[in-house]
Amino acid sequence: MNRRKKYLTGNDIWGWYNPTNKNEYALVGLNDGFSVVNITNPTYPIEEFFIADSNSVWRDIKTWGNYAYITSEANVGLLIVDLSDMTGETYWHISHFTNPLTDASISFTSAHNLYIDEKGICYIYGSNSNQTKGVIFLDVDANSKNPV
């Protein structure tokens, strides 16, 4: 497990509650990666894992079910982390997405912000995609590991 002793710069924080073990977690965007901190006992927070990533002054984090979705301005695509695995070893970057109904595709490697609504639609804003000048819509409810 990749753990750190000192945090240099944080840029975003999001919360996640695990209904299985009833623990609460802080999902922290850092300049050099992503950290999951168990805050069930806020007096004694415990870093569960850290995923090193390309340096960026900006990350944005949202969750859907047991998955965290992280955008960054570091040209690494969308980071998807399976939060049901607290070893921190189940994650992947995706930068190419395809509409299964039309076969239309879109790619991006960096984005400034994301939002996931109550239906599982992920809205990605400020991407470097040359295929769109607006918002990218991804359905994370239909396939959390490989959104379309």
C-alpha cells in the first residue's frame, strides 16, 4: 500500500459513506494524487490508501455507488476508483468513451470539474476534448467501471 507521511497541497475533498461497514471516508484530491481517509472516528483519521498520479493543482471528486470519479487537469483522463477495495489497488484511467447506440465516440485527457446527478449521469466540464466545446455526459449508472 502506498502511504504518505506529509501532505503538501490539497485541492478538493468529497465524502463517501460505506453502507456495508458503516464507515465514513474523506476522499481527498492532492497535488500528487488521490487519498482515501477513514474518518469514522474523526479524532483519529486513518489513511486507507493513496494513489499517486500526475501532478496537478486541480482534481475534482464525486461518487456513484462504490466508485469514485476523479477529473484532473494533468492529462490522465478520468480516474475511476473502486471504493469497495480498501487496498487502493482497484482503479483505472479512462480517456475514450463510446455511445453504444450510435458508436459515436469522444476522448478527453483532462477536465476541470464533474458532477453526478441522482440518475447516475456524470457531467464533465472544462475538458480538453477537441470533439466538443460543451459538457460531456457519461452514464455511470449503466456501467460504473466503463461509463458510456
